[in-house]
Amino acid sequence: MTIQSDRCRVFHELHASGCFVIPNPWDVGSARALVSLGFKAVATTSSGFAWSTGRPDHGVPLDGMLAHCRAIAAGVEVPVSADFEGGFAIEPDRVAENVSAAIHTGIAGLSIEDSTGDPAAPLLERALAIERIRAARRAIDGSATQVLLTGRSEGFIAGRPDIDETVKRLVAYADVGADCLYAPGVRSAADVSAIVRAVAPKPVNVLVGGDYFTVAQLADLGVRRISVGGALARAAWTAFLTAAREIAEQGSFTALSRTIPVPELNALFGSIGRHGAC
């Protein structure tokens, strides 16, 4: 059994019962730190990674995203799921080609979304979106890796917060082979419950970027997986910019007095380097 196939098996097992948090690092250091805290899997964040390269979300080209996935998957010993945006293509056949390339980075899962980036028509036509998930499924099956496929419907973060349309899309994605279903931006318990019921027994991922849910609350609703998207990266950028602005605008350094000491960080990453990285 290869390392990747073993991680895919573990990742599927995590989705089989209960509820787990899959946090989103933006580089190898943040990934290793999260694993050191006991998280059993991590997922990349397109926004967090893009910001780390000085680009906006969805501003990283395919080659850059593949290199990022490869680095994260090689940098930790737990399953890594890739935020693979829209598959870096519109046409289903090209999505399949790109998914095949992503699989070769060593990831254990990936997601495909259905947004367009066009405010006038923010979601791909439903039939096309379904075919794209079907194509991703075909690519995964052809690889014999059992990489876990997450189907994402983006209406709630793309200006079309329609729960009925979201549910129809997620059910369709499940029917053509998505292993996990995900509608980022859903914040009401009623909407979460509707999605969980509609796609059962397949697992549902819920994005939490603030204090509107707890792990226990989502577990009670039947959610299997919780991610945080770019929220941890935003937390890091918030602290960085707060300290930098204080220096630039006030000429003082009080925010720096509240940082984690160098020896503690060196001890953290030294320990990971000896015992946890691969």
C-alpha cells in the first residue's frame, strides 16, 4: 500500500462517522503546526495560499496550486484535501485532466466548486456543473487512488443564497459521484439540516469562519466535517497588520510584546521536524 492510498483510506474513515474539524493551513509551517495540535487531517485554502503569494483568492495559476498541494502533502503525515477551486477549467474534460494532475501531488481529497466569478451569473449552469463533478469522479476512478471528492455549491458566498437550488445541486453532485457535499456560506441550523437530510448518508462539510456555530452544535445537526477556509490565515494577517500598522502609524511596538517567543516556536518546529514530518 502506498502512502497516498493509506492516507486516502484514513480520510474516508474520518468521514464514516462522528464529526471532525479539518483546519486550513496556507503553507507547510502552518500545516505542521496544526498537525502538532492533534488535527487528523488538513485542507488547503485557496485564499490563504493566494494571500501568502501576494495575490487575491483565485489568483494562483494551476502550476502554482499543484506545487502548493505537493508541498503540503509532502510536509505532513496526515491526509491533505485540496481546495482545487473550480478545477482550473470550465470544460469537463479539462477539469478531469487537471484533477488527474492534482491526484499526482499526493493529496487524499479535493473539492470542485461551481462558481464563475461573474456577479451577473455567479453559478455555472447546473447541467454543466454536474458534468464537471462527473468528470472529476471519472478522473479519480481512473487513478485507482480513492481520493475523496467533495462537491461544492457556492451560491451562499457568490450572491445566490438559495437553499432550494443549493440542495438540488448538492444532491445532483452526490448522485454523480461526490463523496462529500459542501455549501460554504450556509450559517443557519435549518439550512445545514436541510442539506444533511437531502444528501444522506453522504457526509456534509460546513465552513465556519466566525462564532456562529460550535463543533458540538454541528455534530448534533449531523455534520461530519468542519473546515475554516481562509479564517486562520485571516487571523494571522490580522495580527500581522495590527502590529505593522502600529509601528507605521504610532511608532510604537506594543503588539510585538504579545507574540509567541522565539524559543517556543523553535521548539515546536524542532519537535515536528524530528518526529512528525515526512
